[in-house]
Amino acid sequence: MKVKVCGLTTPDNLTEATTLGVDFVGMIFYDKSPRYVDNPELKKWLEENASLFTGTKKVGVFVNAEVDYVLNAVHDYQLDYVQLHGDESAGYCSELKLLWSVNTLRSARVIKAFRITEDFDFNQTAPYTGSADLFVFDTGGHQDHGGTGEQWNWDLLANYTGPTSFLLSGGIGPKDLEKLRKLDHPQFVGVDINSKFETRPGVKDMEVVAKFVKGLHAEQNT
């Protein structure tokens, strides 16, 4: 099972994450988030330590950002994926892919996040088939685009029959290993964790993350 640790802001946390068998590290490029990372110091550090990320993909999280901003962030921060966490259309996703295909800028794969509520229609994901490489299903029902730290009703996944694989997000914490082990869906490939593993916004307790990742992988192999 793949693991994405999102909302990382410090070199120490990023370095530790790469040693844990984490598949993705997420950095948030949304200036209303307390985990906002767009700064020259981090960019310089990432440039100087690119070799740390040979086995871990860097994900930039954006919310209704201008296309040029996304393109520049992918180039400047050497991102492997962009996660679109706002109201971006399938056309927006396709535009990014088209622009990367016709120029020499560093390209990235596309993750589209959806905010799930009790009445969410999973048919809304269909237009993104082909324009997004991966989905994230997160908790909905709140006004802003940040995380709530709360879980949504995972039983609703029975309504998703699309072909695109997804990461499960929204309030996942260290105590959810057993619940995750029981989750059975053909397109479920991993989890996206964040606030439940923090000592403060943007700073993860990596010992807790390590224990969770180890437990998740152990259960996968039983």
C-alpha cells in the first residue's frame, strides 16, 4: 500500500520521510494554509538535496492556482506530481499535460482531489479519467480547501466504480490500521496522511509516522 505524507514543511521532516519507505511527500502551495511552503530557503534546500528523493516522489498541492504558478513550482521545486485540491476542471488538468508535452519544462503527473460528502456523486470523477493519473478522496463539507482532520464515511466508496486508482485521505490517524486493513476496493492503492501525525501544523512526529508505515506494510504482507 502506498503512503503519502502531506503538509511537510521542514528539511528534517522531508529527510526523515525518505528513509521510511514513504512513496510520496506532499508540500502545500496554497497561501491560506498554515503548511504553506513556497519560500526560497526550501527551494534551495531541495535543489541541494535532490539525491534524497530517488525513491520518494515530491507532490505539490495546489488550490485553484494559475497554470503558470503550477508550471513554475514544478520546475523550481523539482516536483514529480501536482495535486489539484480545488475546483480545477478536467480541462485544466488536460491543459497542464498539453503544456508539458510541447515544451522542455520539467513535467509532472496529475493527482485530482475530490471532497467527499454524504451526497457526493462519484460520476463527477468520470471527466477526469485520462487527464488525472491518480485521485485523492478527502473529507468534504467545509468551506475552505484545507483539511478538517475528520474522516468521511468510507462506506460511500462502494459508489465509486471508475478505473482511476485513488489514495484515501481525511483524518487518517495512527489508530486506523485495522480499519484500513479491512477496506476492500479494487482501485484503493494507498493513504494520504497529514494532521493526525503532527506536533504542530507542518511538523510531523516522524516516530509516529514510522510506526504507522511499518504497521501498514506489515499488515499488507500478512
